[in-house]
Amino acid sequence: MFSPPLGSIATIVVMFVWLKAQPFLSLMGGSAVMAQAAGVPYTEVSRSFSTGLGSSLGGVGGR
């Protein structure tokens, strides 16, 4: 039996510890696994990520 949250955490740990990936990339991978387990289409995952990241980065340097 597969648990989506455990699969997501396992992805983060494997990417960060064993593959020596950057923490940001590991979190992106874990969230992508969680989205796929929840049935979110690939196009929606990328759109949601770019929208969220864009608004976050836009607020950092905004006046």
C-alpha cells in the first residue's frame, strides 16, 4: 500500500541524502511526487509551480 505523503518524503530524502541534490530541487521533486499521487496533471503541476514561484520572487524585489 502506497502512502503519497510517505512517498513524497522518501523522494526528498533520497534526492537530498543519496543523490546529493540541492534542497530546493529535492523539495520540488517531493512536491511533484505528491501532486502526481493526488492525480494532478503534469501541465497543472508546472503551471502551479511557475505561478507560485513567480509571485514569490516578484514580491522579493518589488517596491
